[in-house]
Amino acid sequence: MAELPVPELPTPLARCSGRFTISTLLGTEEGVRGPYAPSEGAGCDSSLPSGSTLCTRTFGYNTVDVVPAYEHYANSRGVGDTGRGRPSLADLHSILKPDPGRFHTPLAEPQRSNGLPEAGPEEAAEEPGGAPAAEPVRFGWVKGVMIRCMLNIWGVILYLRLPWITAQAGIALTWLIILMSVTVTTITGLSISAISTNGKVKSGGTYFLISRSLGPELGGSIGLIFAFANAVAVAMHTVGFAETVRDLLQEHNSLIVDPTNDIRIIGVVTVTVLLGISLAGMEWEAKAQILFFLVILVSFINYLVGTVIPATAEKQAKGFFSYRADIFAQNFVPNWRGPDGSFFGLFSIFFPSATGILAGANISGDLKDPAVAIPKGTLMAIFWTTVSYLVLSATIGACVVRDASGSLNDSVAVGSAGCEGLTCALGWNFTACAQRQSCRYGLSNYYQCLCRDQLYPLIGFFGKGYGRNSEPIRGYMLTYLIAVGFILIAELNAIAPIISNFFLCSYALINFSCFHASITNSPGWRPSFRYYSKWAALFGATVSVVIMFLLTWWAALIAFGIVIFLLGYVLYKKPDVNWGSSMQASSYNMALSYSVGLSEVDEHIKNYRPQCLVLTGPPNFRPALVDFVGTFTKNLSLMLCGNVLIGPWKQKAPESWLIADGHTKWLMKRKIKAFYTDVVAEDLRSGVQMLLQAAGLGRMRPNILVLGYKRNWQTVPPQSLEDYVGILHDAFDFKYGVCLMRMKEGLNVSRVMQAHFNPTFEAAEHPENGTGSRAAPGTADPSSVAGEQQASTIFQSEQGKKTIDIYWLFDDGGLTLLIPYLLGRKKRWGKCRVRVFVGGQINRMDEERKAIVSLLSKFRLGFHEVHILPDINQKPRPEHIRRFEELIAPFRLNDGFKDEATVTELRQGCPWKISDEEVDKHRAKSLRQVRLNEILQDYSRDAALIAITLPVGRKGRCPSSLYMAWLETLSQDLRPPLILIRGNQENVLTFYCQ
């Protein structure tokens, strides 16, 4: 870990954003200064300018490294964004002068310990110093989503067509029509809930949700189709209202012109009034919603009360007889009539009544918490409206006969001759009008039999915003024009099937898009809505398409033709947007022909993939390392097994050509989805530098170097030790993350497979290989490599209900969290409980735990068990300190704190030696590794896997032997596999949609 001098600050260090000020806790003795007690200014790097404000005290010693914090991930979009306040890799690793401006925090804005602000950064004013913007109206899940969706679902079909559909299809098939419609809308609701919980949601409604999660290609097509369907739905509801008013005028002989033109006139006037309400603003529209909702509830109560009141003679003449079992039995079966008298004909008319489920999502920018409000409100609205539809269809089918004349003169004595039908036994003869099909009343004839009220919920779509709530005025005007055009049709039964096809098309695309996003295995697709299923989404898409063609096949073809045209147009234009879409993620899995296309798309954090260059040597030498990386990269990201053949080119090139095929087949046989590549070099470090620079293609390039821990570092030639640590420095210089793996039993199994020898890594520890040889054994037969017996490793077995312990000690951009998360998604590791450990202060444990839990919840990784380590600054046990001193003793210069020139002369030819000044300068960090090993022994002895932040040694300031002593001390005597991870200080996690 990089270390800098601490200047005397006139203000407390707590002003430094994202850093803890932690003193020694639990067992330290103040005033006692042992051989490894931190001294004043200890750990400061003299290569950096004095007076630097970068140096703070974290974990008890001075460091630039910072703890995880909210602000480091806020408003981060590109993969190369290191995040506000987090040091870059150069700040930690190089000896170049850091930029102090990166860490400047305004003194007027003190941060909490983890830098978690009270409000999101998007809520801040965009122009500093400007007047604060008016606070927009925000709604909860009830007022903003549930009521809005229920009002959109309840509508003209409920009041004017549900009784007629019940008469035609019967109660049984009406319920089937309702449940089929609800099945489609519920599955779509689950999909839109998954989309709404896949990142932080801003304004833009359904289009924003779909386009940011699923890409502009599908988002643009679905958005336009859905917006058009909503505009036509405005016309449908308005025509329904106009029909009701026309009927009232007709009853009183007060028609304006004629029945058809009256609908047009009333409809245009009504939709103009609705436009005025919309232009008045979201707050007024929300108040109107509450009023309409109360009115509709009153109408339901009135209806249900009315069904139990004994029927008067006038009501009986119109077909109402209250609850009767014989009426229910007659209306239970279908009685098809007219051109629309078919199951799918009625389905096409009813389906628009179930399509208001996205009304809440349409105002996502006006919700307090869209990720909670949209799923909860939408599904609750679907549930209650479904119950209301089922209850209303059953009750009205049990109370009203299909045909009635409305004339009191049709009453007869029970059992009269010439009377046919059920009503004869009830004292009414409707035979004449029923045979002539001229009855004016009854379920089959009188649409308006429940009530005469109609609601007009606001349906808007994305557009240029005006005012504090960003009202889409232009969108309102366009919706108005489209609605007026369809109002002129003046026929409700003609408009409803049009809406059905377009809504079904939208739902099919939404569900298919969610299924597509799921099968791409993108880490950015992490909806926290747990009831979402990709198979349910696929089923919903399939059912929607099938129903579209069963309703009106030619309209279905037209709808899909429009979608294909819009999709092709977006693909052709290639809009300059980058939202981390699933389309972008899925292209990663395409063949080589799409690799060029990948280079044309900017990287996005949501689509970050841990693409690993694994220094395996021959892959069959280190199967555990191969299995570990292969487990979390399978079907997800690039894995490249790298091998360096050491020797002259002419000698090693033929060997390279021969063994490559055998190693590739070995990987295939082991079911590891990885590439194999090798290079020929004069020494190992040069070869690894080649791989770091040249491996990969386009965007499919490694960004993480994975290698095994060098167990025999104390006995190998010193240059081999220098090369090993130098490779880590090279990886950081090339902006790679590093993942270093250590297992108690070791990684190398080449003792029985003499096919390759690598003097720097673990093969050198075997006595039969020698300790300094640069020669490799003879060329291995490719067929023998592929056909050899596969070695079994821990990563191939079920882990059961153990734990994966993550020690996220310093903020590296999130890689320390991401790799265990990806590992835990696999079946063999799925039952393991993930625990996250972070450092903290004993007097602020609850506050710091809440801050980390809040940060982790925003990443949607599913990590809920967080432990604060207040004893991390406790002094290590004396015997462990002595063990560390004995470990570094053979590598010390013992120069007696001589001047730098003398030390340089003494260390001539042995740069791995440790001077007394370096021991003293790094003593705090050395003690930290000793203490961390004690903590690992205490907390993670029985874990399935331990992942911990890899300490960074500053290049040119930390001798390789001292750095290896840190790693040895940190990782020794641990039973579980230990993964030391350090990202390149750039964000790999985000909680934003774009």
C-alpha cells in the first residue's frame, strides 16, 4: 500500500472524504513504543512533496489508499472512471507526483465516515452557485403507481363492454378471457419490475426503463409502439365516454346532430379538456386521479349494494332480477351473437382493459423510489383490478338475463302459453323481442348497465420537459392529435382491437427483451426483483405473439413490420448513446465477425467483465488455478491461459506450435471455456510483458492478471524473486487488476507431468527440476496432454453451506467484491453464505456498518452480512511479530541506518535487500499484515474461500523481499484457498442505469 507524509493540517483529518481516522484499539498500550510501534511520520514516502494533503491515517498508518465509499461510484459511467476521491493506480503504485486536486474535498461539506451523502448526486443543482430549482412533486407507490395503474386498467371496457362480453362468452369463458389477459399483463409486470430494479431509475417512463436496460434498439422500437398504443387508448376511453353522453342525450331526445357525429363532437371537446388538465401540471393531475379513484370506488359499492336489493318491476322489465341460481346457470355458458361473437373477437375487445399496467412506470421520474414503487404498485394494481373484473362478471351474470324488452306490458302469469325462455318462470315474456333480436335491454343489448361514469387517467410519454416536473408538453400535443384522429372513427369496437394488437406487440417485446438480457449473463443485469423469471418472460412473449395472430393475423404482421423497420433504422443510424445495454452485452458472446463491431462501442461499467490473463504455464500444471478462473468466467467473460516458453526462438517456436493444440484440447475436455496462448522469450518477465501488451483482440482484452502465489520465494535465486514481484509491478503499470491465489497444498502438479519448467513459479520448488535451470524438458505430445487423467480440485466439488469471506479493506473499484459475487452465482458455490468484512472504529461500528450495508445494497450484489473489524488495529501477538522478524532477517542489509549513498553502495547488485530505514518506515504496514493473518485465522478458519484486498508495494521504494514477506505473513497457515485481489482503482460496479 502506498504511503505518503502527513503534513500538519489546520483542520481535522475527518474532512478527507471517504477515509477513516482510526487509532490503535483493543489491546494497544498508549505510550509504549516497541520495535514495531508506529513512529511519528512513519510510513511517509519521502519521494512525495512535503505538505501533501493526500496522506491520511487509515488502519493505523499513513496511506493514500481509501476505504469503500458511496461517492467513489456516484455518477460513474465509463470503465476508466476511477471515481471521485479514490486514488488512481499511479497514485498508489508509481513514484510520480500525484495530483492533489483529485482528492480535494470542500471544507464546507464534511462527509460521514464512508462518504455516503444523504441524497443522490443527481438531486444536486447542475449549476453551482445558481438559484436552487423548485422541488418537484414526488409520489409513493400507492398514489404514484397503484392508483394510477388501477385507474388506467379500470376504464371504458369495464363499464360499457364487460356485461356484453359476459352475455356473449358466458361467465366461464369471460373468466378465461380475464385470466388470459391478466396472465400476459402479470408476466409483463414482472418483467418491467425487473427492469425497474436493475439500477437507479430517472425520468423518462417506460421508454427510459427499457432503453437504458435493454438498449436503444429495442427501447426505441418498444417506446414508439407503446406511445402510439397509449395515444390510441386515449381515443378509446374518450369514445367510451362520448358513447355514454350520446346515450343520455338520446334518451332525452336531445341529439346534437346524429348518433355518430355526436360521438365525434363530444369526443373532440372532451380530449381537448383533458389536454388542458395535462398542461396544468403533474400536481393537478394527481389530485384529479384521487378524485376519480374515489368516484370509481363509490360506483363499485353502489353496484354491489344494488345487486342485493330486491328488484322492482321496472328493473325486472329491463332484465334485472337480483341473485338467482337459474340465471347464473344460463349465463354460465356462451351465447355467441353478431360479427364479434367469437372467443378471440371478444378477447381483442376486452384486452385493452388490462393494459394500464405501465401507467406507474410512465412517471418513473416523479416517484420517490421507483425501484420499490413500480413493482409493488403495479402488481397490487393487477391483483385488485383482476378481483374486481372477476367479481363483476360473476355477479352481473347471476343477476341479469341476456334479453329484456324494458316494457312493463310484457309481464305475464307464470306458466303462460307461448312464452319461451327462463324469464317465463319469473313472470315475464321477452320471447318476441328475443326472437327478432330487437330487445333493448339485458346483458346482450344494453352496454351501459353498471353506471354512467367514466375516468380519464393521464397517459403521457417521454418528451422534452418543461417546469419543475419536466412536463412533456410536446408529448401531450402529439397524443392529442393522435387521439383526435382515432376519435373520428367513433366506434369503440373498432378501436379496441387496434389497441390490443399494439399493446400485445409491446408486451411481447418487453418480455422477450428481458429474456434476452437474462441469457446474455451480463453482470449489469442484476434486477433486485426476486420474482422475475426469464422463462416466465419467454412464456409471456410467446403467448402475446400467438394471441396477436389469433386475433387479427394481418394486423399482427403490420405491427411486427413496423417494429422491424424501427429496429433496422436504429441499427442503421447507430445513435451516439451508451447505456450499458443488454444488446451491447450479448454482442460480446458473438463470433469473431462481431469483434470488430465491439470495437465501435464504448465500454460501460454495467458491462464490465473480469477478462483474465491467467499465468498457468501449461494449463494442466495448475488445474486449480484454471478451475478457479474458469468457474466465474464461464459463459461470462474472457479467460486466456498464458504460457512463456523460455529459450531461443528457433528452439522454442516448433514446441510452441506443437503443444498449443494439446493444451486447447485439455481445456475443452475439462469443460473450461478459455483460450490458450504462449510466447517465446529470453526470460519469464519479458514474456509476461508481451502477454500483458498483446493478449486479446479489440474489446476482448484481458484486464486482470491471475497468477499463483510463489511458495518457494525464500529459496529461489534472488533474480527469480525480483522477476516475480516485477511482474506484479508490470501488471499495475499496464493498468491491469491483479488476482493472486494461494492454496495450502500448492497449485503446481507438474511433479508427475514433466512437460514444462518455469524457473520463476512453483515448478522451481521441486527438487527434480533444480533451482536455477532455464532449460525446459522435451516437447510434450499434444495427444498425451489432452488424454491424460484430469486432476480433481476443490473448485470442481460442491461447497455446501460454507462461507465466502470477503475482506474489502481498501477501495479498489469493486473488483474485490465482483469476483466473489460471480463465483457465488455458480451452482457449486450457490449455497455458500457471503460475508463482507471491513475495518472500522469500535465507537462507530453501527454507523459504519449501516454505511457499508447501504453501499452494498445499491450494487444489488445480494451481500447482506457485513462485519466491522474494530480490532484490526490491535497489536499482534509477540510470537507472530518475532516470526515476521525471522522471516525478513536473511534479506536485511543491517546497515545501521547509514545515509542513502552508503545504503545504495551496500545494496549494489542485490536490490531485494532491506535496509534498516525501510524496515522502520514500513513497520506499521508490516504489523498490519501480521494482525490481518491473526484475524483471518480467527474469523475465516472454516470458510470455503477467502478473498482479501491485495496490498500494494510502491515500485522502487519497497524491496521485493519485504513485499513477499508481507504476502507470506498475510496468507500463511490458512486452510481455505486465499485470493488476494486488487483492482486497477477504476470502477467495476455501479448503481446507475446509465
